Amino acid sequence: MIDRKLLLGAGLGGALVVAGAGITYLFMPPAARHAAFQTPEFTASAALESERSRAEGAAASQLDHIGNAVRDYLKTHPEIVIEAINTYNARQSAAQDNQLASALSENLNALLNPSTSFVAGKNTDKATVAVVEMYDYHCAYCKQASATVRELASRDEAVKVVFRELPVLHEESVYAARMALASRAQGKFLDMHFAMMETKGLLSAERVDEIARENGVDLDRARKVIGDKAITSALQTNQTLASSLGFDGTPAFVVATTNGEYVAIVSGFNPAELADAIETAKENS
């Protein structure tokens, strides 16, 4: 066991020695003080400190020199900055394209799944190209695209249209989407869809019900299933797909061959771009 008295005595003794040395130094003549610091150890330490300071100063000076040289070069060759920015943007774009291609490949089966959508076409079983549309019944551009979509769903045996509700623009859009899906079992989906796309103004629940009656939908039957888990699941699936593919608005089109060899996204309604994507898909089907 360590004796605490011995430790205390040793500590006090050491303190007295240090204090005594300090007092002795204070009363030394200046010359003697200077001489006290001229020991080999002190001289070596001072030399190292001086060398470090000199090296740091030289490094800082060199960095300043390099920085000035680069600045002067860029002033006389500004095109290098533009070239660097373009290279960076190209790399970013390529990375985004690769990420999107991967997301499309991973989600293609879900996009084409008929159990969570409505599929229409002249011959859906033989169609080799699918046009998936995500839309909102309050979307002005979706309404503009409606005539083109109607034609796609009826004119070409090679093409089928996959309708996916994405009610994101208005609170009332949710009820409209649910009523459209609820009318599937009655064979009235397309009638409801295009009627609501052609309707101007707010699609309130009352207005949607009126449109349903006008198009021969049995409202009592529709209301019994409008809140079903299957419809809720379909809407949630569409939200998940839109998020995975980076869609932040409507309409959004995905054009794909049913064998997955070709997939393209057309954001917004661009008739020429959509037509080109469909033709390219046909060539790759």
C-alpha cells in the first residue's frame, strides 16, 4: 500500500525546489539570465522553431504564388472555366440518366401491372408498346393531352395505354380518381375518364357524381367500392412510382416496349416528343 504521507512530503519538496529555482532566476543579473538559456537543449529547440516558421512562411508564399498564377491564367483563358462546368454538367446528367434508367428498369413491371391501373387499346394482348400516363383530373395539360391519349387507346394494335391516377393538384382530385377507379367494374372507366378530362372548372364531389350519372354509372354500386383497399392501394402505388421516377407534376408519360428493351420518359405534354418515343419503341419491340 502506498503511504500518503510520503507522497505528500515528496510533492511539497518538489514544489519548494521549483519555487526556489524561480526566485533564484528572478534575482540573477541579465547577462546570467541570457546565459542560462544558451544551453545546447534550448539552442536546438529555438533552431527547430525558427526552421519551422521559415518553412511555413515559404509554403504560404508558394501557395500565394501558385494561386496568383492560376488566377492570371484563368483570366486569359476563361474558356477553361466554361469547359470545366460543361464537363461537370455532362457527368451529372449522365449519372442522373443512369439512375433514371435503373429506376425505370426496376419499376417497369409495376408500371404495366393491370391490377393497379386501367389498360386500354385496340388489342391489349398483342400490343408490344405501352404508353403509361400519370395524370390529375384538374391538370390543364392532362386535359390537352386527352384527345391524343384517346386516339392512342383506339387506333393502333401495337400500342396500349396504361392509365394511372395521380391526384396531386387539388383536394377534390382524390374523389374524382376514386370514382374513376370505382367505375371500372361497371365497364365505365373510359367514359368517366374522358368525361372528367373534358370538364372545365372544379370537379367537386357533387359534379363528379353528376358526371357519373350522365355516363351510366350506378352510383350506389360505385360508392360501395370507392373506399376499398384495392383502390387505396392503387393510388398509393401510383404515388410510390411517381416518387421513384422523380415525377413532380402531371402529366407524365412513360413509353416502353413490353419486353423492356426500350423505356423513355416524356414529361409534360409534348405531342411530337411523345410520337417520336412511340415510334422508337416500335422499332425496338
